[in-house]
Amino acid sequence: MKLYYSPGACSLAADIVIHEANLPTTFIKVDLKTKLTENGDDYRAINAKGYVPALQLDDGDVLTENVAILSYLASLTPRFMPQDGMAKWHALETLAFVSTELHKSFKPIFNPAASEEQKTAAKALVAQRLGLLEQGLAERDFIVGDDFTVVDAYLFVMLLWAQKHGVSVPPSLTRYADTLRKRPSVSAALKMEGLSTGS
Ligand SMILES: N[C@@H](CCC(=O)N[C@@H](CS)C(=O)NCC(=O)O)C(=O)O
């Protein structure tokens, strides 16, 4: 399969999961400004939405949206999502929260047209939402259970962004991100995207 990504973008979550599962994958960099792939192809012809990530399966089918891509990758490696009972639904709940509430809250921070006021408000909202996630880490090492899941990969990317943009991150989440960063899959994905593997 092929993962269309942009360095340090939310596609890093799928990149980490692919490395964690050791799935044979071709990584194709996308220039989000020109919408061209590193091969010079029109990315919109592959994913009409124009944003990353997109996962192209070996039969040519293209899957978009982090929630769908991460869930698909977890279906290939079931240990990456709780499979039974309420744990399964709470994991989905957290995945949805990271995508629709946390990830989306960053938008003004990345928007060059947003005012300083809007950026400050967005940082406060991100911090508040991280605070809600922090509570779970009091009892466990991973965000939705005792083992690594695709939700950890997604949340790791949100924490990278938060740290980079000066959002106040609770100490337990900083420790959690530092621990995740030491996983071979995380450093391999960061390296593949040309990003710093240090803290
Ligand atoms: N709803 C999408 C959002 C993906 C998204 O926000 N991608 C960003 C990078 S993190 C992007 O490609 N932005 C460039 C653009 O929208 O043109 C998902 O969850 O996959």
C-alpha cells in the first residue's frame, strides 16, 4: 500500500502505526501548497479532498480520514485497538475526540489569516481538551488501555504540535509523549519524514 503524507502533519499517526506493524508501504510525500506529490503527480487526482493522509491499498482503492485509516490499520493488526466489551467503544470514543475535538482545535494556530487573539483562544481550547485526556493517564501508560493503540499514535502527533506551538501541556502528557517517542516505530516514522527524533 501507499501512504500519502506531509512531514509532521496528522498523517504521521498512520506512519507510526505502519512502522509499529511493519506493514510493507511506500511513503509518498505531498506538497500541501502545490497539491503535487513528490513524483510530480496531481494529488487531487488521488484524493479529491487535497489533504493528507490518504492510504492507497494494493487494489487501488483510496481511503481518507484519520479515523478511517487508523481503524483500517488496526483491523490489519487487531492488537492496536481493544476488540471487546466497552473498552472497544471507549477507544473509539477517544479516537473520535482526538480527531474531531482536539485535532480540529488546532486549525486557527496553523491558519496564517487567524488573528493573535484567535490563536491564543485556540491554544487555550487545545490545552483544555488535553486536560480532559490527561485524567485517563493517571491509571495507565497508554491512552485507551494497557498497550499501544492507534489512538496513542494520533495523540502523539497532537502533543508534538502542542509542544511546537507553545500550548501548555500537562506534565503527565509530556511524560507520555516522551515515552512514546522512545518507541522504535515513532523514531523510524519521524526519521522517514525528516523530522527530529530528539525531544
Ligand atoms: N478530516 C481530515 C483532516 C486531515 C487534515 O487536517 N490534514 C491536514 C494536515 S494535518 C492537511 O492536509 N491540510 C492541508 C489542506 O487542508 O489543504 C482527517 O481527519 O484525515
